[in-house]
Amino acid sequence: MNKTNQKMSADDLEALLPWYAAGTLDAREADEVEAALSADPELARRFDLVREEMTETILLNEALGVPSARVMENLFKAIDKERKSARAPAATSGLGAWLSDLFTPRAFAFAAGAAAIIILLQAGVITKMMLQTPVDVPSGASGSGFETASACPPTCTEPGAFVLVRFAPQASIADITRFLDSRDAVIVDGPRPGGAAGMYRVRVAEMALPKDELEKVVKEFQSSGNLVSLAMPAP
Amino acid sequence: MSANLSASDEVLIGRIAQGDRLAMQVLFARHQVRVYRFVLRLVGNQAVAEDLISEVFLDVWRQADRFEGRSAVSTWLLAIARFKALSSMRRKPDEELDEETAGAIEDTSDDPEVAVQKKDKSAALRKCLQALSPEHREVIDLVYYHEKSVEEVAEIVGIPEATVKTRMFYARKRLSELLKAAGIDRGWP
């Protein structure tokens, strides 16, 4: 027999009278007590005793008075104090919160993506400028340009494979020399002015290299620690 | 407490969890008197009871985000209040507590016997209610005055539901005995 249709004993019903009087029984229990009260005059008499007790308990409690205004004052003073102290660290830690937001994995991913796009754009601009930059323009000729003794225009037929490199500002001449020597590379042009400012044209092989091999060399330059800040295949 | 008021209490608690001071004022205004009376019946000292209810509602302010809604807000409040009252009573020497408890609630009514002589059955009943042990008084207050169900009393007091029913029965039985001793035979139990 499940709980919903299980009948309560007389003792169980009597035990529930206080809650029936207070109206805090569930519907099923209330119905059972009500039916029992209708059928049992002695139980109904005892229920009257319960009601007397309840009435006097309420009167007794109501006679206890109410708390003074001091309680509310003290409470909200304490709450306001906590609100202030909660706000104060939030204001002073604004920079900290901003920094911690900045270094979230999501922010890092966004920054890396943005940096990649900027580098690609920069590479595009540099390539375009390299193609457009007039080199070895005869003195007095129209257009601006610059001359270097070893310069070779993009269209020159000088044999070899070339990489455009921007060295890191902190790299010393000695470090750069050692780095290039270790790869049998030599600076043949630069530094470039304008949009390609600071770029050097570096010959990395005596003969032209297949595209994939040249890209491998570029990656080696790019992964040279703190010596090279930018490297790309030269046209 | 009606279901609507109970649901409204939960909404208030949600707002309090977000730091809404006004919601706290509404909740306090709604429950402070009952919580105060419950605590006063336990500790028997008005000043102590007032300090304790401040602490109760400050806890609500701090812990509103932890309220899971498994019980009515009023039940949660009484459970916090009871815990604080009992902790406060444990901190005090027994002698001091007994003395304060005895004189805490001003009672201008006569002794039960005198009340019976005056045929004031109600006054005698109130006197006997006050003479009950704290344990019995507590369960009677929770059921009759605070309108708590068997489950809610069990949650507030921290005892099984069956024990709640038994304790209520013995509290009422003791009340009848006190009344009988005062000359009022209720014919029960």
C-alpha cells in the first residue's frame, strides 16, 4: 500500500491536531484529520484544547513586543559599512582587474590573431614598396631614391636567394655578424627607407632557392631568438 | 506564511544577493518581529535578542547568494536565529542565564492557582506555557505561533520529523499536567 492511500491510526491523527489547527498540513493529511474530527466527538473535544493552546500561545508571543529602532539602525550601519569596504577594493583594484582581464586566454588568442594580421599587412606594404623603390637612380634624375654601393634593384639579375630582415633594436653588430656568418649569409642592401625602414636585404644562398626552401630559411631567421624581429622572402 | 509571500521572499533574497539594500529593508520589515520574538523566547533578554537579530539579518545580507530555496525564507531565518541564540546562551554562565531568563519576560498575570481562583483560565494557560521547558516551549511556539509544518520544525530544530511530533505531544502533555497542578483538569491525556 502506498503512502497516498495509507490510512493513519487514531494516535497519528491526534498527533497532527496542532498542525491541523495551524493550517500547515498537506491536503491529504488535512482531509483525513477533518474526516476523523467529524466522526469522533472525543477527538473534536481534544481539538478544542489544541485551539485554546494555540490562541494563548499567539497572545503570549504578541505580548512580547517588538524590537526597538536601534536594531534596524545598527543593522543597516553594518550593511553600509560592508558595502563601502566592498566597493573600495573594487575601485583600487581597477587596474589589476583590467590587467587580469587582459591576460585571459581569450584575450591572448585575440591579440595573437591581431598581431598576425598586422604582420601580414606590414609584409604586404613592405613588398609593395620594395617593388616600387627606385634604386641606383642617376643623380639628377627625377624621383626620390637612394644609392648604396652594393644595391641591386628588384629587377636585377644578380644571382642568389634573398631575405628581407629587420633586426631587433637590441641586437648588437657582433651578434648579427656571428648570426649571418653561421649561415653564410651577407647583407647586400639596406637599411631601407620609408615604409620598409630598417629592413636589410640579405643574400642567403649563391643560387636561387625553391620557394619552400627559401621559406624554411625565413623561418630559421624568424626563430633566431632576440636577433631578428621580422623576416620575409625578398622578391 | 502564504505561498505568495514565500515566493516573494525568495525574490527578495535574490535581489539581496545582488546587493539590493531596499530588498533587505523589505525583508527585515517583514520578518524582524517574529524572529525577534522567537529569539527572545529562547534567550529571555531583550537587549541580547535585539543584538542577535541584527546578527541574523547581517548573515542574510552576507549569505543571500548561498540560499538554495529548498526551504521557506522564514524557516531559514529561524534556523539561523536559533543557532545564534543557542551559541549566545552557551557563552553565558548558567546562573546569569537562569536569572535573566526568569525575569526577562514581564508577566503581570497571577500565578496559575490564583488565576484559576479568579476563573481566568486563559491567564493560567499562558502562565503554564511559560513554565514549560525551553525545548517544549520552542516546539509549541514554532507550531502554533510561527506556523511551521512538521518538516520545517525538523529543519529549524535539527531533529527528525517523528521526533517533532513526539516532542509536541509531550509538550502538550506537560502543559496539561501543569494546568492540572494549578487546578484545571482538561481531561487529557
